[in-house]
Amino acid sequence: MTIQTEQLAQTLHRVRQTHPVVHALTNWVTAGDVANALHAIGARPIMASALEEVEEIVSRADVFVINVGTPDPLRIKAMLSAGYCANRLGRPVILDPVGVGASRFRMDSVQTILSALRIAVIRGNRAEIGALAGTGGQLRGIDSVQEPPDIHAAAKTLSQKTGAVIAVSGAQDLVVKGEMIVSVENGHPMMGQVTGMGCMLTAVIAAFAVVEPDPMVAAVAAMAFFGLAGELAVQQAKGPGSFRINLLDALYAMTPEELKAGAKLKD
Amino acid sequence: MTIQTEQLAQTLHRVRQTHPVVHALTNWVTAGDVANALHAIGARPIMASALEEVEEIVSRADVFVINVGTPDPLRIKAMLSAGYCANRLGRPVILDPVGVGASRFRMDSVQTILSALRIAVIRGNRAEIGALAGTGGQLRGIDSVQEPPDIHAAAKTLSQKTGAVIAVSGAQDLVVKGEMIVSVENGHPMMGQVTGMGCMLTAVIAAFAVVEPDPMVAAVAAMAFFGLAGELAVQQAKGPGSFRINLLDALYAMTPEELKAGAKLKD
Amino acid sequence: MTIQTEQLAQTLHRVRQTHPVVHALTNWVTAGDVANALHAIGARPIMASALEEVEEIVSRADVFVINVGTPDPLRIKAMLSAGYCANRLGRPVILDPVGVGASRFRMDSVQTILSALRIAVIRGNRAEIGALAGTGGQLRGIDSVQEPPDIHAAAKTLSQKTGAVIAVSGAQDLVVKGEMIVSVENGHPMMGQVTGMGCMLTAVIAAFAVVEPDPMVAAVAAMAFFGLAGELAVQQAKGPGSFRINLLDALYAMTPEELKAGAKLKD
């Protein structure tokens, strides 16, 4: 499968034109960052998490994001309830298995979600994808320390088990669906020094998946876009504080033409 | 009713002098933004939300903010409990009906709050005020998309039903109390690209309502102040990231004289 | 006890080398700020708060932070559960008694924590430490207004009661253990205009306590480091917005040599 950079540019353009509504049931550490990233690209966030309203909210949204950071049993229940509704209505569901290797509770919760719901894209770092694929990958803190020996194999296994596109963040991003692999070489190491980068990227993938029916293309476009924004952001940054601000500015200001010119894909 | 810009300047001056304590039972997406906005103007935030302490906390605060973003039944119960206490003690209660049109649960919760408590100011966007007034205004995401046909009529109706001052944010802000209408023409479209602007504005109105006994004047002063800060913030901004930072700086640095000179009111 | 500035520099150096994993059960207002501060110094945050996973998470972390802002009964239970586990495994436990004087519920919760757990460092402002020591210190809002008459005596009393190092933030920081007192004269008044400074400092102390076995030295090092970052941050700041960004940049960029040269300790 060859994805043209022109497709990425068109996807970004359509997000900016159509203002997709993204319902994110996301952790409370980075919820503000996620909302700001969505606003910056022209999408409209809504963060409802109560069982009493998630079905109604998701039915008015264009896509549903499940982010399992700061999980608790009630939240997991709300995720399942809204996720069923999204599946029934044909809205894409995007999963971020934050820290899935860090506790039995997270692993069980994510496994329950995966067996109950049809997921369009799973976005995680190498340790999270490795842990979910059952090929190792341990977590210390919320970031990957111990990575699985063969991330390509882990992502492929997980894609086959779940039917989802697997988007793996790292020094080199990978997007995997069955036998197809695209690697995205945008990004900057500074992105590892800031909280919420992964959560923001997952939400951006969700917004892109509203306007691009092939979730593989949507994930590649979002990862190239987000990584390129990181490259632009670092140019004027003095550290992770100014980097994070510049990133939001870059998410807002980057044109489809700049994305087309700057995206670095490799089949 | 004619409000003099000199009154606005004096209100800002008094906030800076007296450091009002603002108890905000606010959503967890923008709680940090709200706290930072309050700190920037010299107020002191406290964000307690547990039933076990909200009455005691509100009794030591100068004003109580109810923000129904990310609602759940326990939070609504705590809002009512603290709200009764604030009413009994004569502290103003300010309501932000975030996303009230987005779910039956939010609408019911806000209606319960409105029938149980005496509210000094309700601050919302056009869709929220329209939905509450029962004159239409649908929500997609957390921002207004479908606005009510006649926002003046909607705000007037809501003010008459509740006795509250209605502060409506938008391209042109409106402050309505019974038959009185003041419009505030400060602000910048960039404010719609950043999360938490409405929540921050509501909290600023609350701080102003501590030092200015007429909630109509307090709301007009806060909206002119906040909108003017937005105008100043955008001058050096490259996007919503730097805009948000500049806004906090402007909230902190703006002098009463600058507010007096920059406020754009229209009766 | 004389602490050499060379020790502070070495402690910072070791944090940057070893990337300590900090489990913070912290309030949702400033959780993002805490995570960003930890990332900026090279530590790895994890913010789990559910009873279902805190023991497992804390057992994989290097240190445990209890921050009682936005408390509720379930969170307090999770703090105790994770705290026992940390104590059993010999991981340091750091306590931030946010707003402890603001409600009976917070005071009771903190007292329960103090009687159940062995705490290495308690970090609070003057009012919080005074309230905990039982020598007065009332809170209005989340910041100290009424300070205890003799903060040295209050900190000494609290240290003797708990066995913990007491780190008191203020215009002049104090670090007290039994009869030992070190004062740290770094910092800037702007730090009082920004939300989450105390929470961030507590987390930085926790990261330092992983690599420096003497919690007195760790607390002094962290307070000098954080205060000096504040001094650097204010130089280019136009207000609390840009100050907060510059602070994260300074936490990231400051070298051990700069800390050694800039630390202002007084026995």
C-alpha cells in the first residue's frame, strides 16, 4: 500500500473545513491538553465521562476516543457503554491503552474493551503495544522503558487479533494493518519530555478518522502531521515548556501544503 | 442603565486590592486554567468538590462558582449542598451551564440547580443560553454550533425566569438583566480556538462579583476586562498556544486605566 | 549540619541520569503541571489513583507522592493503601497537605495519613505547616493568609511528632529535621501568582529523594533548584503565563553547575 503525501494534505484540509466533534473519555491529567490540541486543529472536543450522559453525547459526536489513563471501574463501564453506542451507530472508536503494562487492572480493562468493542485504531508507544500483543514490553512510569524485541511482529499480531490499525509512537512511528506497514519518520525527541503528547496524538488521529474513511490513511496522516508539528515547534523552543506552546501553535498554523512537503513516509 | 467605564476600572482595582477567595466546583478539564486565571488577577482559588468538605470551604470563601462541565451525580449533589450554604450566607453563586444542551442529564442537573438555588449570574455561550431559555440552540461538541434565532429574547426570558443576570459570550457579548441590556464589544475570534476561555471568564465574573455588589456591573466589567485581555494577547500570538499564555500575562498586567480606555460598551 | 552546594549539584545530576519513577496520587487541578515538571527534570510520572491498581503501580515506582488537594474518601483510602505498600517496600513517601487548614475533612484525612504511614518529607506553605503543627495558621483559599506566629517552632514540633523532614515554602524556604534547620533563599514572589507551584515542588522533592538517601539533603536540593528555576524564569516573563512556561524550560535546562553557583543556603 502506497500512501501519497497529497492524501495527507487533503485529510488535514478536510478536518479544518468540517470541524469534527470528538468525544474523548480521557484521563484527567492531560484532558486539557487533548482539548487544546483538538481546538487547535479546528475540531470540537467534548469530554463527558458519566454513565448518565455518555451514550447521548457519543451519539451526537463524530468519533469516540477511549484513553485508559487514570482508570477506575466506573470510567471503564462508561467507556464500554459509550463504545457500544458508537459501534452501533458506525462511529469510529479509537483506543489509547495508556500504561497498559503498568497494572493487572489496566490490562484486564483494555482486554475487556478489546473483546467488547470494534476498534478502528489503537495508538500506543512500543511498550504498550508490546504488552497488549503479549510479546513483552514492560512499563516503568507511564513511558516505555523496556521495549518489545520485535515491534513490527508485535504490532502485526495485535492488528490481526483485533482487526484494528495499530499506530505505534516512537523515534520512528509505525502504522500497521495486517500485512501492511508504513513508517512515519517525523517527530523530535523533545516530544518525550512533555506530558500528554501521546494522548494528544490519539485525539488528532480520531479527528482525522472522521474525515478519512480508511483508518490506515487517517493514522498515517495524523502521525506525520503531529510529528512535523513537533519538528517545527522545537526550532524556537528553549525547553519542554515553550515546546508545548509552540506545538499547539504549529498544530493550528501548519498548512496542508506544508504537511505535504514535510511528511516523511516509508513503506 | 448606563455603566461608566470608570466603574469597570474601579472594580478591577478592588479585585487586585482585596484578593477575593473563589470556591469553584468546576470541571477537571479546565480546572487548572480557571485556577491560573484567578491567580493572575490576584484572586485566590479553591477547587474542593467532595460533599465531605464543600460546605465548610464555601463558608470561608467569598463567592461560589458552579461549572457543570464533566458532571456526575455526586458532583451535582455537592454543588447543591455548597450552593444552599452560599445562599444562606449571602455569598453570590455564579453558574456556568457548560454544554447544557448536550445531554438530558446536564439539562436536568442545571434545571435542578436553578430551581434550588438563587443564582447571581449565569454565563454561557449563545447555544447554552438558548437551550436553557427553551428557545432552541443545539450543541455539537462543547461549543455552540446552532444558535438560537433571537439571543436577546432568550437571555431576557432566562433572566426573568431565574432572576439572574445573564452573561452571553460570543462575537459580541451581551449582559442582560430583566429589560436592561448592555453589549460588550471586546474580544477576539482566537478565543474560540482555546479550551477553557468560557470557564475562565465565569470565574473572573465571580471574583468581580465579590467586590461589586451589582452583578450586572460585575459581569460587564469582567467581560470587558477579559475580552480586552484577549485583544492584547492576540497581538504577539502565533496561534492558540502562545495566545493562551499571553492572555494570562494580560490578565495579570492590565491596569485599571487600560481597562477604562479599552472597554467597548454599548447600551 | 552543613550542606554543601556541591551535594545539591550531584543530586540534580543523579536525577537526570537515573530517571526516577514517581507515582503521584495528586489532585486533578494541577496533575498536568506536576507531570510536566517531573518530565522536565528527567523523571517519569505516573498518576494512578484507583484502589484497583495503586499498590501494583507503587510497587513499580521509586517514590510515592500523596497530595491531598481535591480530596475525597475513596482517594484517601487509595493513598493509605498505596502508602502502606510503599512503606513496606522501603520507598520514600512524600506528603503535600494542600489546604489542610481549609476543612475538618482535610485535617482528619491528613492526621489519619500521618498516624498510619511513615512519611519522609512533608512539604507545605506556612499556614499548612502551622495548621498541622497545631500552632495556628488559617487558610483562606488555597494559599496561606494567616501565618503561624513562629514557623520555626511549628516546623520543629511537626518534625518531632512525625519523624519527617518538614519543608516549608515561602518568601524564605525552611527545611527542618528535629533540631536542624536550613533556610533556602532562592525563589521569586511571582511563584505565588501561579497555580501548582507547591504541587510541582513537592514532586521534585520526591524525585530528588530517590537518588539522595538523606531526605534533608534531598529537600534542600530540590527547594534550591526549584527556587533558582523561578529566579531564572522571571527574567524573561511578562506575567504568570510566560513565567510558568519559562519555569518548565528552566527546570529542564539548568545544569548542576548553575545550581551549585546559584543556590543560596543558610544554616
